[in-house]
Amino acid sequence: MTNVDDQKQIYIVISQTGTILSKLLKMFTGAEYNHASLSFVDDLSVMYSFGRLNAYNPFWAGFVTESKNFGTFKRFNNTKVKVLSIDVSGEKYFGMCRKLEQMISQKKNYRYNYFGLWLAVFNICIKMKNRYYCSEFVREMLVSFDIDGSKELEGIVHPMSFTKIPDAKTVYCGKLKDYSLD
């Protein structure tokens, strides 16, 4: 039986795939990493984000389950990542998991926030119901569950913004395909 009082870890994975879109974002922002995902397992076998629904089509995007073993990360297997770990209470951890289960069951109600992404590049914020770009989704999850340091993240959040969360510990930098628990 799992105890909601136990301390748990969540993982924010910021990445640079090398896709045309990520190269364009890097050109505009100068940021080393241009995608953000959220994981609840230390082996990162399952991550959640808003991104490509098909590894070969950057224009068809929405709420996605990601892994180095399939999809965009498998196709772009030289993806560089920085993995951040944040300690959270069991109550917040399981609350976030329930929220994700709800989102998965209602996946068709969520869309990619293309307009918001391009405006964010120019530091203009636009919120749209049930529409997110990757880092906007991760921020929303953190803020919704009052994860320490998340309230300081600005309304416009870029993947590199998550490195500024005081309790976020970098646990790995390198190629996603080389990531292991050891």
C-alpha cells in the first residue's frame, strides 16, 4: 500500500531534439533546451507533455506520452536532455498523477497552443482553455499542485525557466538515449 505521506520525486526533463522547430526556437531564444516534459518515474520510461503526436509531422501536435523508446525521442535519438528532480509530498504526487489520468482519459479535449508558443518567444502571454505548449503545461501542473518555487515562474515560461526552481536538483545532463538510473 502506498503512503501519501511519503516523500516522492517528480522529474522535469528539458530537451533539445535537433528538429527544425527546436533549431528555430534556439535561434530565437538562444536557449540550450527548447522542450519540457514531466515524468513520475525515475527511469523516465514515461513522460508527459504537449508536442508532436507523430514523430514525422511537427504540425500535428497535442497532449502526448513520450519515451526514449518511441515517438519523437526515438526518431531523434541524439536528443540532449537535462533532468531535474523535485521532492514533493505523496499527496501532491498522487494528485498530479490523478490529474494526468483525467487528462489522458479526455485527451481529445486538449490541443496544442501554437499561437501561445510563438507569442511566448516574444514574451507575450496568451492563455487558451485546454491548450498548452510544452513548458506551459509543465508550469500549470506545478502551480496547480503548489510545488515549491513554481509560483515564481512567470506566466510565460520557457523550458530553461525550470532550472530556476530553488528545490530542483539536476540529476543528469547528456543524451537521453544514454540516461540510466546508475
